[in-house]
Amino acid sequence: MTTSDCPMCRGAAADEELERIEAWQDAHWRLTVSLSSEVAGFAYLEPKRHIRYITELDGPEAATFGPALARSTNVLKEATGAEVVYLYIFGDGVPHLHVHLAPHRPGDALNDQMIRGEIVEEKLPNGMTRFFSSEFPALPRDQLMQIADRFGPGCRRARIEGNKTARGKAATNAPWWHCDSFREGPAAAISRWLERALPRAGG
């Protein structure tokens, strides 16, 4: 699909066709609210520039994605009185990145299932609840560990071992998946990596 064929690249000109109305925009992002939705405040956040998938996000859109998402979800929560806002990115429909923002209130039409089949709840000793599908059992642990190892300690062994400073610590250009960074939590590690890798918004 070219930009001339993409309805989202047409901006406000396509809003009536897509049954939505603009709520906010800045230099890089546009937020619209659906006029055909089962829940109040269902919205779409999309870059103005034609970026197909979240994996292709770069430049100023990458630098401003977090702030734009935080601003949009906060506005939707306040406007609808929702406790939380669900986020969905599918990527296999219209090839123009768009985040579905769904304010959620108890008893509404939203389905919080992430997997198909009958959902079973299991109370864990630590007080948390594990949810799983009775029709789709968990994949073998070894298989899941192999995937996790690609950006966890195994990735460190394969890609970082020779990239040390004189003091034996990871060099400052090490990727965010360095397992030493992950000891402080993935979110914090990713945030620090993004600060190094991406330009500051407005900078």
C-alpha cells in the first residue's frame, strides 16, 4: 500500500469514512475517537507519517511515542471515567501503525482475554492469579527459554562478552538487553537505552 492509497495518510479527509473524529494532534501524532464503538472513548493514535509497523518506528515519532501515548490515555481516562485504558496493536490490517486505545470500565463490552479458549484461573501461593487456556496449553518451557535467552543472559554471552570496559563493566554502548541492566527491571533498562539511542523530543 502506498501513501496515496492509505486512508490514515489522508488524515481528517478520511475521518467521516472511518467513522471517527479528531480529538488531538501535534507535529507527529494524531488522536481520533471512534463514532462507531461498543465502548465510550474508543480511540486511535497514529503517526502522521506513513510508518507501517511498530517495528519500523524511528526518528521523531520514536522519540515522542511515549509522551503521546501517555497524554492520550490520560485524556481518555479523564473524559470517560475509566479505571484503565487497554492498548492493542495488531499490525495485520491497514499497514499504517495505529494504536487502539480502549477505555475500560467494569461490565462493559471489552474482552480482557489474550488467548483463545476457556480461561482457567489458578491462585498461586504468592497471592497472584495465573490465567491459562484449557484448549491451548503453555508451550514447552525449554522452547520459551530459548526465545527469552535471545534477549536475556544468553544474548549477553553471545554479543557482550567481549565488550567490556577496563573495570569489567558493560560498555556504555551495550544494548538494552544486557542482563546486568535487566537486574534493575526491563522497563528501566529499556528506558535508559532509549535515552541513549534516540534524540530527545524537541531536540
